[in-house]
Amino acid sequence: MEELEDNSHFSFKALYDIKLVERALQNGDQKAFAELMKRYWEPVFFMLNRMVMNKDDAEDLTIEAFGKAFKNLQQYSPQYAFSTWLFKIASNNAIDYLRKKKMENLTSLDRPVDRDGGEELNQTIKGHSLTPEETIIKKQDADKVHEIIDKLKPRYKEIVELFYMEQMSVEEISKRLDLPVATIKTRLFRARELLMQVLSRKSD
């Protein structure tokens, strides 16, 4: 992070944010990370909720926004307020999400998509070979993975346990939970992203 030469135009709140960022970068201060999240969780969530018009999606995107911001915190420049930088990351993330949601011809096995009219794309997420993400998850110590899974929200936790621990297919999980296959795919994808963020951070 670059040094701030003239901070006279910043508010006290913005200056305090910069101090928190410095603590997080220099000392790996987890309390600094937590405080930054606490200060901006609701504003980011409200902005994203206005963009995507869905509270669950907005909450997931808020988690992803903070994950991306903290992962790339060294790229933040104190020439700008931390809040400006964070909101830019969050809004770009939401724009990408909305763009991908509208795509009709995406056939990736790893990224579930619904057609605009609500028709589900006929694709499966479980194949004979493991994805790179699944390979990493499989290699982790079982206790560590369970510890992380326990911290996931209930709607993610149950699906992850059924998919990874009980080796159930997406279709089987759909029947077990009485939920659409598209919903299972979406939640599994989001949960996988969250798991990878935490596992990567622990590895670093």
C-alpha cells in the first residue's frame, strides 16, 4: 500500500479506515479485518441488494466482495478512501454476477446458470473426474474441512455435506431437500467458492 502524502481531504472515518488497513497488512491483524467488515457490511449489502433485488444473492455477493477486497488488500492505494475502493469491488462483482446470470449459452460444468425465462439448463455438476477445487478440498485434513463447513450458513452446509461427505449427486440432493436442481447447483457453487477462499487463506 502506498503512503498517503496529503490526507487533509479525508474524513476522520476514512483516516481510521486507512489505519485499519495498515494494521491488517503489516501485522495480519484479524481484529482490523473484522472491524473493516463490521463498518461496511450493511452499506455494501444495501447497495448490492438494490442492484440484484434479492437478499440471499446480495448477502452472498457481500461475502464475495469482502473476500476479494481482503485478498487483494495490498493493491489498495490510500489516495482514495477505503470505502470507495471497496464499493467499486462490490459493484463490479455484482455487475459480473448479473451479466453471467443472463447468459443463455453457458455450458460450464462448474458454473450453474438459469435461462432468462426460468428454464433450467440441462447440465450436471458431478462428473467422473474431480474439478481443481474439489481436488484441493479432498486433499485438506478432514477435521479442517469439517471445521470450515460448520461455519457455513445452513442452506450451504447441508448441501456441501451431502455432496462431498455423502457423495450424493445434485439430482439426489434435489430430491432429498425438495429443491430445484438449479438451486442446488447455485448454492453448491457459492459454497465451493467460500470454501476455496477460506482454504486458500489458511494455506497462505
